Amino acid sequence: MLLIGTVNAQNLTLTEVKEFANREDSLKKFSFDIVNAREAGQRFRADSIFTKMLVRTLKLKNSFYYPFDSLQTISRIYAPDNSFRIFTWQVEKDETFNRQHGAIQMNTPDGSLKLFPLIDRSEVVASPLDTIMNNKWWIGNIYYRIIQKESNGKKYYTLLGYDEYTMKVTRKWIDVLSFDNNGEPVFGTPIFSFKEDSIPKPAQTRFVLDFKKDGRARVQYDDEMDMILFDHLISETNEPQKKYTLIPDGDYEGFKWNNGQWVHVNKVFTFKLEDGQAPVPEPLDMDKRQQIENILNGTRQREEKTTPAAKPKNVKPKPKGKV
């Protein structure tokens, strides 16, 4: 999941590289302990020290150009236009609580620091699917992909992320980040459209996929199709209202970018062709299905890289709430 953007190393002097490398070496232990320390107190202490050290390091000129790629428990992804990058990570208390932390670092012309901390408010947001938020009111999750789009001259950055959520349920989020006229981050935009569904419903500001903890459902973007793809879910006990029973059934849904909206596609292999497009023969359809499977498997592999091999013994994933 640690997707590193193209970093222009030519913007760093040898002296700067050495300084950042030394600081990264100090950060590495605490970033590891955030996830792997046995006691909650140790994990929270490591999180506090790491956060302070990271901010001090980012205050150094041109820090944006240093990748910090040895911080294996910290997600670091860059916007496609290299205008910012996002750090996200998770700290766990016990079997009843976890929280994501993060920050957006802007790419400034003079190399100075412009940083927006991300404050996880997931547990107090009543309606996350229709709420517009900011960096101080953020739906916490770990990001692994940024998709850049533009509509009416405004840039929208679609974020794919995941949250371990509860002991029984994992969540995959699709959110949208934009910046207002003052350059402040805005999370959520009502551009997730369901107007083409058999039973249309109002547009949402973001999308969430809840599924069984070991269900391994996947969400990824296909550049060729210009579509966000995700596993279609069914209940293994015929109780779809119980999210912890939902698992992939081998079919796919998606969101297709169209006129400034992500339009929901209920079945990827039956979506309507544009005028002039030729029907796709079945063998090619099966080839595309395999291609999508490979893309989604790539998501799974990246996410597994974020989870350290040495988790604390007898410690289960820490939920934000009860199911």
C-alpha cells in the first residue's frame, strides 16, 4: 500500500539528503512501535513521539522531496500532479478502539512547510455519506491511491483507503479531497451518483464498502477503463443488513467518471456502451474480467505490505465501535 510518488531528488542537496536520512532513521523505530509495541501505552507513546519528530523533520526546507520510504508502517502517497502528499497511519488501543492519524503536506514553491493535520472524527460523525468535512473533522482511514480529476476548472482528488473498523468488519472508503479558495482542504463532495441504478438514490459525498473482516473485498482504479472497481458483495447467511456477513461473490461494481461525477455502475460487464462503441465479444470480456481481477489483487498486495509481519501476540484488530 505504500505508494511513493515521483520524487525529484535534484531538489535536494547531498547535505539535505544526509540530514533527512539521519532523522528518518530515528523516526523508523517509533513508526514501527506504533503498530507493533505490545502495550497500548507503548503504542500511544510511540505515536506521540513519532508525530512530534515527523513535524520537526518536515519543517526543514525541501522536506517534501524526501520520500521517507523506510517508514514501512506509514502510508505516504503523492497527488498525481505532485501538489501535495498525504501521510496516514493507525494506532490501536485495545480490542474496542483504533484511530487513524495523518497529515497533508503541500508542495510549496519555496520549500517551506505547509501542513494540515488530519483529525479522526469517525466515531462522532452521524452521517458520513452526506457530510462535507475538513482536515479537523476527518473520516480516518489509511490511503493507498489518489485519482486526479477536473470539472469546471476545479481539481478533485479521489482517495481510496481502508479502515480495520471493528473486530468483525473492515471498511474501504472512496472519498474526494479538494481545496477551497483559501487553499484549505475539503473532504467530501456530492459527486457519487446513483442516477443510473434501477432504483436511483441521492448523490453521496463519499462511498463506503463494509464487509466481513476476512472477506478480502477490494477497491481499485483502472486507468484504461477510467473506472473505480470494487467487489460486489453478498451475505453468506442471507442477512445483508449484517455487514460482518458480506463477502465478494466474483462479480464487480464500479464508478465511472462522467461529466464531473462518479456514476455508479451496478454490473461492470453490462454497463451501457457510448454511441459508436462496438459490442465487446465474450472472449475479450473474460480477458477484461481477468485483468480486473489482477488489478484488484494488486490492491490487496499493497495493503498487506502496510501490515507489519510482527504484530503483537494475542492482539486482534482494534474496532472503533461495536457491531
